[in-house]
Amino acid sequence: MVTERTAIKHDRIYLSGSFNNWDSTANATYRLQPSENGAKSLTLQLPAGKYEYKITRGNWLTVEKDSWGLEIANHVITVSRDTVVHHTVEAWRDQIITDKWQALANAREDTAKVFLLTQLANIYGYYPEWYNADSALFYVRKTLLLLQAIKTSMEFKAWTAQQYVGRFIDLQEMAASLLHAFGNYSKALELRLKNLQLAQTENNPFVMVRVLDGVTKEYIAMHDYANALIYGRRLLQGPVLSPSGADYLAWRGSLTLADVYYYNGKLDSALFFSRQAYELSEKLTAFYQKVFAPQQLGDIYAKLHNRSLAFVYYRETMTLAAKNRDLAALAKVQQSMASLFEQSGVPDSALYYAKHAFAMVQGEPADVKAWGENPDDFLLITAPLIARLYNQKKQNDSAYKYLKFSIDIRDRLYNAEKLREFQNVSFNESIRQQQQAQEVKAKQQAYETRMKLYGLAFGMLVLLIVAGLLIRNNRNKQKAYTLVQHQKVETERAYEQLKAAQNQLVQQEKMASLGELTAGIAHEIQNPLNFVNNFAAVNKELLSEMRDEIEKGNFEGVKGIAGDLEANEEKISHHGKRADSIVKGMLQHARAGTGRKEPTDINQLADEYLRLSFQGMRAKDKTFTANIETHFDTSLSTIRAVPQDIGRVLLNLFNNAFYAVREKQKSLNGQYDPKVEVSSKGEGDHVLIIVKDNGVGMSPKVAEKVFQPFFTTKPTGEGTGLGLSLSYDIVTKGHGGELKVGTKEGEGSEFIVQLPNSGQQSNGLQ
């Protein structure tokens, strides 16, 4: 089912494709018949499969085109069952222009007419088959005038400002391209610089890369490579070459940068961007997007004297150009091949390619102009090359002919008047940019001045407000001063009371610790005193026996009894000294001490306080018992510590361990084996004392608070909540160590005292 979307309608329309061996004749079998709503249709019975087709009016000169004049690729359809295909024809090759003329005759002055005029300008300006620069410029001017005329109309309001500017820039770029093809570089540059001003107001990278490419092209044409580099580098400042940019943008921007770096002699940079463009062209589909990069790479490698790679890329370009019948690209690459053969010392091949390229451009200039290029630029490079090659062959007449031809072109393109016009455009642009910069600077200065004035006014207002507040506050301060003084006195009194209460609690904790120690000492000292009493009673009986033996004259018996007396006296002396050391330890713990660190045997200290703590617990509960295991590292030397303070820490930890196992023993009614382990070991620069029990343990929330002052898990009256807090301060602040806890509720706890052993003593000697 085919519908014509053209101004001119036709009765005879044919279908040609792979199913009829691309029959392009007016074969009635494949003629479409009238159908509903002005459409035409054709029913074919074909085997299932894949088919290609096009619509014609009886031959290839009347094949369908798109509305802009582009060739339409073969339509593809896969048939597996009854299928209806709807197809619309936008234009016919032989009537694309006349059809649009007829559409224009009936068109209103609206955006639809803008599209028609733009399409005509595009067809006349960019397609060699219909190329006519005068007609293209005529329709560009008409379109611009129509744009301005309907800019404020209701019809035009359907377009956004960006769409309007984009269309305006497209038309001016087309005009600049046509002027460039005629060699009017100054006017082309003027239009493109105006486009650049417009593009800077739009957030459209497609427009920006196109305009910057055009500006650099004009500067390169006039051999002003420095300015070409300045404008080309602007592509590096925007999103064009970013990873998030479209492939087309990055491809075109890379080509432009490669060109400006190439003409400025920066071949490494040119090669980088040209390779990038080459890689990106693999992702693009249009022919022209694939042919530029290999041509550019060939030019760069030729300049780098890498002829083998240059030939590789030139041959790739030639294959692409020949395949797509692009005479402009084919002529350019042949001219490049000719230059390369000249450098390689192969003049015959160089002359062949140079003359062939020259003839193509001179014979088909529309193919070059349709690309927006000036054929004279091309001939200006090729003609001197041919002249040099003829000169090498001693064919002076031919050499002179082409040399004179190149001189005539140079005078036409780069005469003094044209150079002056181009320089004036460039100079005016630089003046405009300077003025614009000055305006921006003046606006910035005016803005800063305005902000300063606003700031000054605001500051004065703030000062007035502050002054009023100060006056009011001063009055309020006078009233509040007496109240503050009274509150100060009350606060100081409350602070002193709190301080006294805290000191009292700390003293209570110390006294509680001393009481537990005293109970342990009482039990500990009872054993040696029992031995002293028992051996004293035995000695009394032995003295009575000794007296009887003396009266009997049995001196041998006397000697035996005397020996027993001496042995008993030694035991009495030993247990007396043991009682004496226990009393001295109690006195040492009870006194405040100097707070000075001294060599301390940590194993002996831990062992002594462990036994005292156990005996203290036994004094409170006669039924209490527990397994005590000690694992002391005998290789440890003495460390510098305050023994009284560390003793208090250990006593507190031992008391808590015995309390925990006793509580668990009570709750389990004897079905439990209480156990307390104490060990010591060296670890790097530290000594560790580990106290572990299998008691009730603690929950994670309780363990987090266990070192906080006044926090306790014991019932009221059994603990102050300061034991572990004071122990933590003694270890961390007093000795620069650490006190850690590890616990699991219902399974037990483990406290680790870590003390530095710097300055440790070996064998008790400093």
C-alpha cells in the first residue's frame, strides 16, 4: 500500500525488488492499482522469506527519494504469512524540485513553508546532481526573511527559542558554505562568527561543534593557523569530547582538532585526535563519516615521513570513495597519493594521479562545491605539483602551463583586496570580543559596587539594631546581675556539696576494698597463728619430758628432745614471719603511699591479692569454694608501677570474679563448678594480667557502661559503682595502660589489664 506525500500525484507507480530481479521497466505486472483514500496497492504471492524493494515510476531516473533529496536505502521485509506493508513516498528523483515549487505555490506563510524553502536550499546547495549556488543562496535568503517575518506569529510560537536559533544557524551555515565554495572566505567567516555568537547562547553541543568547525575551516583556508588553533581548542572546553557525548559529536570534534593541530605543525596531537576520529567512525553509518578520518591519517603519516602507513590509509580512502562514487573524496585522495609518490621518487605514478585528480575537479566542480569546498583550493595544490613533475621530465611548456594556472588561482583567492577584507573581519571580531569582555567586566564591577552598597546599608542597619539591643541588654544585665550573683553562690555551695559527696563515695569504696582485704587477711593470718600456738603447746610437753629424762640421767633422750624443740622453734619462727609479712602487706595497702612508681613483681603482686580476695570471700560465706588456676609467665621481669594502686585494681577484679561465680553457684543450687583463672604474659612492649571467670557474665549494654562512675550491677548496699571506674583511671591515666572487658551473658567475663613495661627491671635490679 503506497501513498504519495508529494504535491504532484501520479497514476503509474511500480514496484521493483529482489522478487523480480530488480526489474526497472514499466512492467504492468508490478504496477500499483488505485486503492482507497488516494493510495495505490499491489498484491503479490511470494514464498516465505526476506525481500528488498524500492518504489519507482517505471525507471531508475524516477526512483523515490526522501524529502531532502537523499538516496533511500533498499526497503527490507521478511514475509512468513499474509502481510500488508504501508509505504509513503516523500519525493521522486526527477521531480524533487518541481514538486516543491508546486508545493510552495500553495503554501501559507508559516513554518511549513520554512521547511519547504530550507529543503530547496539544501538540495541546490549540497547535492551535485542539482547543485546551483545562486539558487541555493536565493532560497536561503527567502527562508531567513520568512523566519524573521513570522517570528512573533501564533504559528511560530509552536517552536521554542532554541529551535528558532538552531534553524537560523543552519541557514547561515549553508550560506557560509556556499560563499566558501565561491572563494569568498571573508564573508563566510563573518557569517560563521555571527553564528558562533548565537551558538554560545544555546546549550546545544551539536550546533557548537558545527559552528566551530566552520570557523576553523575559514581560518585554515586563509592560512591563519594560529586563529584556527584558538577556535579549535574551544572544543576541548565543552562536552563535545567527553565520554558522555554522542559518537557523532566526538567524531566531528576530533576531526576538527586534528586539522588545526596538523596545520600548526603539532603532529603528535593531530595524530591522537585523528586516530580517535578513525575509531569513532567505525560506530557511524554514513559514508562521509567513514571517508574523512583515513584521508586525514594518511596526510599526517605522510608529514611524519611514514610513507608505508600513509599509503595504507590513502588506499582505504580510495576504496571507500570509489565504492560510493564520491568524486570529491576520490580526487582529494588521488592528489595526496600523487604528493606521496613524488616524495617517494616515483614521478610517473605521481603525475598519473595528479593529472587524474586535476581533471576530475576541473571537469566536475559541483562535486567539490556540494561538500562546501572551493575547487580552486584543490587546484591550487595540484597544479604546482603537476608543474614540478613536468619540469623534472624537461617538459617546460606543460610545466609553465600549470604553473601559470596556479598563479592565476592564487591571485584570485589571495589578492590584496581579499586579504584586507578577511583581516578586517578578523580584526572586527577581536574588537567585538574586547568590547564584550569590557562590558562583562563593567557589569561585574557595577554588580560588585552594588553589592558593597547593599552590604554597607545592611551593616549600618545591623549596627543600629545591635546598638538598640545593647542598650536594652545593658538594662537587663543590671537587673540580672544580682540574680546571677545569688545563683553563683548557690551553685558554688551545691558544687562543694557534690564534691564532698563524691569524695565520701570514693572513700567508701576504698574502705569497702580495705574491709574486704582485712577479712581476707584475718583468714590468711589465722593459719600461721594456729601453727605457732600448736607448736608452742608441743614444745611445752617436750620440755616436761626433757625434765624427766634429765632426772633419770638419760642424756641421749635429752638430746633427741632438744632436737625436736629446735625444729619446732624453726617452724614457729617461719610462721611468725609469714604472719608478719601479711600484716606489713595490709599496712602497705592501707596507707596512701607516695604515688611514685617502683620496680614491681607483677606475678607476686597478683598471687598475693588473689589469695587475700579468696579468703575475704570465704570470710563472708563459709560455704563458698571455687577452683583457682594461675598461669603466670615466669619470664616476666619487674615493671615500674605503683604497687598499692595496681594492688587495688587487681583486688577489685578478683573480688568481682569471685562474686560472679558465687552468684551463679547460688542460682544453680550447686550444679556448677565455679572457676577463676588468673594469668600473666608479655606482649611486645606491654605486660598483660588476665582475670577470667565462668560466672554470670554481662549483657552487651551492661558491658558498655561497666567503667562508668556509679554504675553497678550489685544489689543496693553491696557496691558503690566506683570500683571499676577507679580501677580504669588507675590503669589508663595513672599508668598509661588499658583496661578491657570481654563478656558473654550467662557464660562469664574476662578482664585484661595491659600495662607498659618500658623501663622494666631485670631480676629486680634497675
